[in-house]
Amino acid sequence: MALTKATQNVLEGIVSTGSTGVSAGSFQVGQQYKITSLGTTTQSQWNTIAGTTGQTYVVGSLFTAATIGASSGTGAAAVARTLANRFADVVNVRDFGDVDGIGDVTLSVPSQYPTIQDAFTYLATKRINSGTTVKIQVADGTHVYPQAVYINHPDGSNIEILGNQTTPANCVLSFSNSDGFYLAQGFCLKKLNGFRIVNTTTQTNATARLGIITDAGSFLKVGPAIEVHNFYYGISARNSGFIDAAGSPTQYVKVTASGDVGIWAFLNSHVNCEWAKVSGSDDSANSLGGGIIAEFSSSILATGCEVSYNWLCGFSSLTNSTIRAFDANSHHNRRGLVVDSGGNIEYFGSLSQIKNNTEYGIYSETGTGFVYGIPPVPRIELNTLGNFYNIFDFNSGKGTAINSGSLLIDATQPANITASDAYVDLNTDASHFGIIRGLVNLVEKGRIQHSGFDGSWRIISNNSNAFFAYAPPSSVNYVQAEGSIAGQSVNVKAYGNDPLIDLALFPKGNGSYIKLGAGHFAATGSPATTGYIQVKDSSGVVRKLAVIA
């Protein structure tokens, strides 16, 4: 097998010069040797020396002596491997004529190595020198893989696996009964790009295949020319794993027809999938099927992503996880955004949309998730059952909302040094109202409304003013309404700083009356007047109401 640098080839195990070799009959059993000259030694004799059968030996071949090599021919030469000789197992671009020591070495699949895994098998006994990048280049076509590509090279940060980086659909990797690419714990890969990775069998949660997966490893770059199709999990970082699959508005990762999740960060993991498009995740038999999901203290950077036609949801952040999805678009899912158990989603951006989802735009089962930056109508609309369900939302445009249970502001908790006042602040400018509304099935039935213009308060019931309260600036007197215990009257009283305060009732318009709902009695005879009660009319003139014994 050969490594390729530009147009040069080099056989595995190039030999340093200056050695005279080992004579026939002088090999040491158990010592490793490298062939420097075949001489007249036959292939059968080389196999006898090495204790092998049917192996073809060439200049540069390595073997461990199994015999002393008696009668091994003339003109043959092999050298015992020294420390300097073993450096030949380090892939170094300088071996190919590079002067600065920075460059690429290419392993071609399938022309040199039948599969990507075969190329890794070759590299397994080698280290890659700093400055050298080994590129495993896969030719266009459909390549069938019976098992996952397992990546665990200690110098993975210097290895790239590449297909067609312009048109990934031209380089198809077909898997049937396995995961796609598995990056082992503690290892990394510099780049994976230029492939359409396909699972050809029916994906279910019983055979949950993963397209690109790492457990506690690091994919330093995936894509952006990557398509993952029909795996139960498309792209997954688990157990403190890391994947950078960021793209751009013109070239991006595509994940289609997954089962449970298209792009998934699980258990302290991070995925950057900016501008990715995820659609068609569907395991409806198990009520699953999400586009982009973060769980258990994980994070996902999803700027510009589009998630659509996923059975359960577009984005979901659960169990103290975070998704940052600026300028994202979640449409035609069952639910646009789902947050719960301390999960939160940042959804700011002038291009963000949540539309045409078959249930809710934003949903929380328990009301314990947070959404920051909900877009205004018309960028959140046409969600069949409503825009919100159980959501606590912080947004300068939409305000803060919760529609399940109660909202408690508790200033008496032990965390406070001392108990203090508790506030609900409705802050507006002078031309707007601070409003607390009461809704029935999302239809307003009443409100308490504060005017930023004059400071007045109104109670509005069924779209009509029911009560209006106003105090001029610097007022010192006020009215107080009081309830009562059984058998006592309810009271309307004047209170304030003045020692004497009139209580005035003003009906509207000339000819109007003050109506008293109490019953009245017919007078008999000429009852005696025992006194009077003074009141003032609308002009302030004192009038006297007779008191009859």
C-alpha cells in the first residue's frame, strides 16, 4: 500500500541507507527486520525466515524472524530495526519533499484501500507528525459498509475523511445494520465532509442506529457538505461529546427522516449546527420525533437552522439545557418549540419564525421551561391550537406570560436576609397602558388597566368600563370601601389628611338623580320632624333632609 503526496508515491517502511544487511543463517529469532534488497532470496525463503505462508515480500517489507535463515539465498539484505528506523512509522510530509513540514498526505479509497476502515487499519500502527494532515479521500459512487467506521486514532486531529465536498450526494456511504461513523471516547477527528450517509434498513427504537455519533469524543469539524438520512439519531454528541457541524446560509448539514432526533446533544454535550436543516423525524409509534434536541445540561448552537415536518417538535430544550437559535425557523412540526424541566431556548433575531405547527407554537408540559426572544406576529402565527401553552416567556416585544397554575413572587423565603415588599411592575411610556388581563379560553373577559398618561386605574369587564379610579397629583384625601361582618353595613368612607372631608356623589347631566336602592314607606298623618341631615347639592349649596321620628 502507498501513501500519496502530490504525484509521488512511497512504499511503507522506507529504509535508511548505509546498512550492509544480515547474512544468511544470522537472523535472530524474534528480532524485527526490514528488507533492503531481495537479492536471490526467493519468496519461499523469505516466508520461511518470517514464519509466514504465501506472503509477498518487497524491498521495505517488515517481518519478525521465525528462523535463523539458513540457506536463504545470496545477495539478500535485511536490517534489524533501530530507533531511527522505527521513525519510518511516523507519517511526515517532509518524507515527500515538503520543506516547511506542513502539508497533506492522501490515502485513496477504494483505489488504494478498499474502505475507510482499511485506511484506519493501516494508520493504526503509525503516528502522524505535527504539521502533516492525512486525508482519507473517498471517490464518488455508492460505497456499501457492513459495519460502522470506528475512529480511535491518537492523532485524529491530523486526519480528515473526505468525499465530494461540492456535491455530497455523489459520494454515498450506505449502511444497513450498524451506525455510520463512531468516534470513540477521548479521541477526535479533524474533519468529516463530503458524504451522503444513508441507513438502508427501517429504523426503530429497538435498533436505534446513529449516523454520526461520539461518546465523549470531539468531531472538530463535520460538514458542511454532509447529508444524513434515515438513522434513528442523525447526528449525536453524548456523554460530554463535542461536534462542530456549523455551516453557512449557502452550504449546510442536512438531516432527514430520523426516528427520535435529527441532531441531538445529550448529557453535558455540545453541538454547533448553525444553518442546518432537519426534517421528517418520526417515531410516532412512541410519540417521538424531534428536529434539534438538547437534554441533561447540554447545549446546541443553532443560529439560522430550519426544522420542519418533525412529528413531535422542531426544537426542544430539556433538563437544564440551552439552545441558542437566533434567526431560526420552526414550521410544520407538531410543536414549534418545546421547553421543560429548566430547559431554555434563546430565539432572538429579526428573521426568526414559528409558524404553521399543527399544535402549539411554543409548548411546555409543566410550565418549567423558558423561552427568551419570542418573535412578534406575524412571525409567530397560524399554529393550530395557539401560539403558547404553559410558557414563561421573557421578551421586550411580547412581555412575560404564563398560562398554567400560579405565578408566585415570594419575598419571605429563607434566602432573603429579611422579608421585604414584593412587586409586580408594569412599566410603560406615557402613551400606553399597563394591563392585567383575565382570559377565558384565550378570549379576554376583563382587565385592570393603568394609564401611563394620567395615572388612572380602570377595571374593565366584558369590554366595558366597570370602575374608574383617579387621584389628582398631590392628593391627600381618598375614598375607602369596606366590607363587613354578618349583620353590619358595608361602608364607603372618606379618609385623608384633612380633618373634615366631604363625600360627594355626582350623577352625570342635568336632571340626573342619585338613586338609593333601599325600600321606602308611605307617610301617615303628619309625622313630627325631629331634626335634619345636611347634604350639598351639585352646586355646593347646603340642603337639609328632614329626620322624621
